[in-house]
Amino acid sequence: MTGSTGTTGTTGATGATGATGGLPSNILVVAGTDFSCATSTADSQVICWGNGVYGQLGDGSVDSSSTPVTVSGGLSNVIALAAGIEHVCALTGAGEVYCWGDNLDNALGPNAVGMDSSAVPVSVSGWPASERAIDIKSNNSNAYTCVLTNAGHVYCWGTDSEGELGDEGPTSSAAPLQVGSAGGSINLTSSICAGDLWACSTDSNGNLDCWGMNVFGDFGNGTTEPSNPGYPTQTPVTPVGFQSLACGANHICGLNFNGGVDCWGWNFDGESGNGAPSSTLLTSPNAVPLLSEGIADIEAGAYHTCAITYGGRLLCWGENTAGQVGNGTDVEQDVPAEVVGLAGRVVAVAGGSQHTCAATSGGNIYCWGANGNGQLGPALEVGTGSLVPVQVQ
């Protein structure tokens, strides 16, 4: 199964980020459908490469480029990145949010209403001035974004076809909507992740709140019933609870407080990571085996997931038709496999539709998998993918 997801932010898909849990890094990386972005090590400016036809490279043009280009507008001190289906959002250390690329379903927020797209960053606002954004997540299967504020509140904007904005809103909203403000309830949030047509958060005790579509069991509550209508559904998770989450297109994994990983939801391509039969749905968390080292961070692509160990090793599993698992094969990987050919400790990882990128402690960025639009960087001819990591020059 192929698809497009992402993850994003500085913790915990489709979206993708600097590692947490003892692996601090000033390098961030995200992978969209067929493009990639990262921060430079010098001043935390954003660079992007790959498909740019919607302006998602942010350099003021609609040109694609396998060579990284710098996002325009003097954007710097970026502490979190999020990649949607064809847009990117960035969060600065000052709590400011900017988005660029395709404006499908108002994905770029209230200051881009009427625009089809923007090839330069557009500021996003809409939560109370008393609250400051501290994390941001998108999913590169969809055109919406959520931010987490220091008040523990979540605000989302963009596509809202299945209640993924967590509010009884229209089919889309340019204005950020507070999750749970129209009904239901949500615990004060410490971590968020965005799936295709659903999203989840955790509180400080590791309990789950999810909203939107639940047809694949992504709420982890043993059912496939959606929230009604888009309001958060609370799922107590025992006995350990989750410190962060990684959302794929239709699957989700949680990093628990013991440094282990559980996955659930769609498992048609080995996303569970525990060898469970394909063509099954997992409606409650299932432990991922063979992760003998403690895990510092997890990130999900559309149908695959990667985990960074405390020792800086990178393990991936799930759909692998384009080699996005990075173990030198294109065979579905239903248990974790170590990514080969990375020099140095891995400090950040991001999964796209069918490619993956990672950053190492030496400041190098590597990508592997599909390369139809140059998303693996300039070392390869566009259209030529790789089953193993290739350094982005």
C-alpha cells in the first residue's frame, strides 16, 4: 500500500523532527509527500528540496529542486517543523507559526484566505495571545495542521472532512479551532500527532485523547467508532502510558514512559512492527518487540515507522515497496530492521509517503526510498530511488 503522510514537530509521522528523550539536536527534518525539509545547523534556517510545484520549497518559486534551497523571508530560530500533503509549517523559538505551499482547504491559515498557494512563508495566528505555540504537527496525507500551546490546549486548521480539527466545524477552517471547545473534552495536552483524517494527543499521565475518523482503530480504545462529531474521545492507557506519539496515515505508534513502543491501527503493511498477520486491524496498542535498547524518539511515514534508540541507532518497519525502511531491500518489514549505511548517531528522523530522511550527530542529512521528484537530494538522478541512505549534500 502506498500513500502520503508525515509527520512533524520536534517530538514524536508523518511528520518528523529532532529527537527527544536524551538525544537533543538543533537539526530538524520532515518529509512530505515527495519533498523534504530540514533546518541548517548554523542558524536554524529552513532548507527544502524535492517537489516544489505548489511552492512547498518556500524559496519564492514553484520550481522543483533536488538541491536544497533556503526558505525565503529570513525564517530562522525554527524549533519545530511539520509537513502536510503539499505544505510545510514552521514554529520559531518566539512562538510564531509560518506556513507555505499549497493552500488546499485553507491549510496555510487565516492570513492566506483567497490564495491558491504561497511560495513564501505566511504567518498563522488565531489562538489567544496569552498562549504560546510550543509544538506543531501535520500529516502528509492531508491538508491540516495542529499546534500545541503552553496552556496545554490544541488548535487545528485546514481540512475538516471527518472531524480531524476536533471541533464541530465546517469541511475546512482557515481559522484555528480549539480542540474540544464545542463539545466533548480533552485533557491538558503534553504531546500531539496528526493522522490522515484523525489526530491524537497525550496528557502528562500518558492517557490518549483522539478525534476524527476511527475506522482503522486508531483511537486505541478497542473499537472502530468515530468521535461524535469530531469531538475528542478519551482512552485511558495502562499500565505505562505514552510520552509521545507518531501518526502515520492510518496507524499510530506510542513511545511509552518505559522507553518501549506500542503500535495500533492499520496493519496491512507490517505497521504494527510485531509480526502480526497483514490485512488486520489492531484496535488497541500492541508492543513492538526486538527493541532491546530504550527508544528516544519515534516518527511515522505514511505506512512505516522509525525509532531512534538512546544509542543513536535507527530502526524502521512497515511498508517498504520503495525501500523506505532503509535496510537494503524492498520487502515488507513486519518487525524492526536496522537502517544500514548511516555514519554517526542518528538524532532526527522523518517519514514521508515512500521515503525517509534522517540527521546524524555530525550534522549530515541522509534520505532513502522513492525519488520521483528529487526528495532524496542531489546525489541521485531524479527518478532513481535508493534502498539505502544517500547523503544530501
